[in-house]
Amino acid sequence: MNCAELAGQQALVTGAAGDLGAAMARALAARGATVACWDIQPETSGRETLGPLAEGYRQVDVRDRSGVEAALAALPRLDIVCSNAGIVAASPFLDVSIENWQTHLDINLTGCFHVAQAAARRMVQEGTQGRIIFTSSWVGQIPWPEITPYAVSKAGVNMLMKQMARELAEHGIRVNAIAPGIVNAGLAGRQLREEPEYAARVEKVIPLGSPGEPEEIAEAVCYLAGESTAYMTGSILTLDGGCSLFQFDR
């Protein structure tokens, strides 16, 4: 990919103070895009994580539709949207609280809807044939223990993406999703470091042998944002080291 392929384009990354979001923002900027970075975390967290890119940081809660619309209106233009903000909290199914369930849906699914619909409306209004890229997960299609609310929310994101891709194609807007597997970031990264049982489970289920890295996921985002995927919409790009291939004990 040309290092200036995205020059002149305005990108937005939500959840940018996290490991995945920060990697996406850096990768897009490295290819010439101007990147707006949103997260619910205060600006101090954005500065710590994003370094020079913190200049484009804004504290935004994706559950707040009016806040999302106001922050979008402040951008000079909009070409690439990475709807990446999300949470995951592990809990056995029988112990999942109503609050846990609802919070996952509010942030991971409804938050994506707010950002994506508001962005798509602007793209249509301005005649921009933009790219909207969701962060889904391999568990949106394959069950994994103790993260039912998260997995269900990501399954919803997959269908939200497909519905949008179908209806927005006539406007030239491409809508796709990346589906990372177990990545050395966020909750999974902490569990890999601190929970031997989790690390042992992970070691068995990844055919390629190791968790992914945020930078590898960010490369896939840049691929979907670039011209080489101009004929791609409504697709889920899975980067899971083979987790979804159902590796069993030998």
C-alpha cells in the first residue's frame, strides 16, 4: 500500500484510547489520512495513548446521539469511519446481570448504530463515497465461554453492517467489518498475562499458535479503507489466526 494512499482524507476512529483504536489511528495517519480520535476516556488518557495524534482527540460517548452528531459536525469532512468503540466483561452466562447485558448492547451495538447512521447521513448529504468499517469479532459467529453479552452484541454488529451495506451501495458508500480473533490487547491481553487458565485455553484454540497484535488488525482496517477494496462491501474480514477453524486437541 502506498504510504500516501489516504492523503487528503478525513478518518474517524472511535474507541481510539484503547489498544486497537490507537493502532488503527496510527496506521491511518501513516498512510496520509487526517485522523479524528474519539473515546469516552478523558483527554489525558488520549494524550497518553495517542501521542502526537492526541491533537485530534475528543471525548465522546457513543451512546449519546446528540453528542455524536455534534462531534461529527465539527469535522471538516468525513471519508473513513472506524466504528471501533466497545467493551467486554467476562461473566458466566448464569451470572450475567441485566446491567451487564444492557451496557454491552448500548455501547457495542447501539453505539455503532449512532456513529454509523450519523456518519452515513453526512456522507450521503455531501455526496461522499466513503468507507464505514466496524470492529466486530470472531465470536460474533462462534461462541466462546463467559462473554455472552459481548458475543451477541458483535453478532448484531455483523447484521447492522450488512443491512447498511445493502442500502448504502447506491450511494457508493462501502460498509465492511473486521473480525479480530484473540488479540494481545484490552481484556484478552490482561487475561493472557494474569490468568493461566485463560492463557492455556487460548494456546489450544489458535492454529497459528499465538494471539494477534493490534498492529495486524490495524493493517486490515487500512486495507478496507483503501482503493484496493473498492469492489468490497457487506463483508466480514476475519483475522483470528484460525480460531474459527475449530482446532481440537491432537
